Amino acid sequence: MAVGFAQWGNDLYSGKRSYNIVGRRNRWFILSGVLVALAVTLLLVRGLNAGIEFRGGSQFLVSNVPNTSQQIATDAVAGVEQADVPLVSVVGGGSVRVQTGDLTPEQVTGIRTALASGYGVAVSDVTSTFIGPSWGADVTQKAVRGLIVFMVLVALVMTLYFRDWRMAVSGLVALVHDLILTVGVYAAVGFEVTPAGVIGLLTILGYSIYDTVVVFDKVRENTAGVADQKRHTYAELANLALNQTLVRSINTSVVALLPVAAILFIGSFLLGAGTLRDIALALFVGMIAGTFSSIFIATPLQVALRGREANIAAHTAAVLQRRVAEGLSVTESGVPLPVIVSAAPLHAGEHRGAAAQPKSKKRRSPPSPRR
């Protein structure tokens, strides 16, 4: 299996095997558009379940409970403040977390006593904390500010590094795509949005842009001096770069997703660690979306933008006309079929030795003059 996967990767790099990802970019754009529209619909209909750090309120943690029934906490809060519907969750194997709105000191004392009585624990096992709404608003403001600064710096760095604003625009579109999909999943499953989730969101944005930059770097390498040849179009050379980096993207994603999946499904669902669940969901969904966008969104969009340039469009037309003149296969609409771009084949461990090196011609020494 490992040998087959390695051979598949070598075939992709050399061009022996190729997937026309760029040529079918419209279908990827449609698929992404549908997913983004679905995520936005979920956000508008269901909204986000903002954590107490963002909305403010009181939080109670009942430790060492023999019974983790959430109804006990709901009845305890209703006995003191009927207008407040608490948010109850199980933390770990023997603790219950209860979140409410703003409470007076008398109500906090009453709920602590009711929770201790309902769960059969001492009052000292019930701790309470209060988070003001101004603190939550400050966290929200800083999170939005950090996201905007991140986007601006990414656009600036990519523009300066690649000297092409189209790559920066394509990379930002891919980032927004990942952001919307990840937030949409939060709205779908109803997980709380906490500062840990925001940290995870910023982390996956960095992961996504890193993967995109690697692919763009290969695109720039393959398309350097594209106008000096008439055999391949810009889109075909960019598609070769995607195929050459495809195995790397898959390997990186799988290696990164394995520990995140362990944290999400084992740490949060089995052990009940709420903080791990918040950050792990953002990482899990964001890494999958980031891998998809770096392959199927960023580079195809960049090729579409470059294809609008006059010199790239003229070069593409010249390459296609040359193929028609050579009698190559065309589609029903008369457009020549894309060709598979080949690079130098890779053979792991192969070395032909000094015998395969070019031989230098020996110069004959001039004859010595006669005496």
C-alpha cells in the first residue's frame, strides 16, 4: 500500500498521472458557493451559541456530584429565578456547569444552596463566577480586530512575496471560505463559541494560508517564463503545480487531523472536556476546509484572474491554435483538449553513476616543432 501511494505521488509529480483540477474549476466554485450559502443560512436561522465570555452572566460549577442529571440544575435555578433559562452541561465525569444571566448577590447565594441540595453535595463544592457584559463585549471587539489585522497582513505579505495581487486576493477568498464554513458548522451543531474556539479559528486560518502559499510557490515556479514557450498554457502549468503538491497537502492534513480528531471525539465526547471540544471543533473543520480551499479554490481562482490578462489570454489562444494546426484532438465545440504536462520523472534511490555523465572532449596537444 505504501509503495502504491508513493508511486502515485511520483506519477503526479512527473505528470504521468494528472487530475484536471484547474480545468474543472467551475464545478468547484459551484460546490463551494452552495456550501457557503448553506453556512450563511444556518447563521441567519439558528445563529451562534455565544459562550458566557461573550454574552456575560453568572456561572456555577458543581463538583463531585453523584448524579449528572441536567434537570436537577434546571429545577434549582427555576426555584430561585423562574425567568432565567440556564444552560447546563456536564464537565468531565463528575461535574456540572450551569450558566445563567445576570443575577443579584442574593440570587447567587440561593442558587448555590439549591444546587448543593439538589445534587446532594456540600455548598463548598458549588463555586460561582460572574462575567460582566462589558468584558464580553471587549473580548468580541478584540477577536474581530485580530481577525481584520490578520487578513490585512496576509494580503500585504502575499502581495510583496509573490509580486502578484491576484494571488493575495485568491488567498483571502480561500480564507473567508474557510471562516464561513467553520462558523456555519458551529451554528449547525450548536457548540458554544468561546475564546478557545476563536483561538482555534485563527490557528486554522494560519494553517490554511500556509498550505495555499506552498501551492502558489510551486505555481510561480512552473509558470516562470510561460510566454517564452508555445507548448503549454498557463492553466496547464498551474494544474501541474497542483498535482505536484497534492500528495503533500494530503499527508500534511492527515497528520494534523489525527491528533485533533482524537481531542475532539475522545477528549470532548468521552471525557467531557468542554474547552477541548470548543477548540478541537474549530481545528477539525477548519483544517478540512483549508485543505479543500487551497487545492480547489485558491489556485483555480488565481488562474481565472490571470486568464483575464491580455498577455496570458493571447498566449493561451496561440497555444490552442498551434495544437489545431498540428491536428490534435479537440472537443465538440472545437476547443483543443488540454494536454498532460510532464516533468522529469522521479525514481527513488536511482543513481546512474559517473558513467552516465557527459564526457568532455580531450584536447590534442599541438605537435612539437621540428628542430
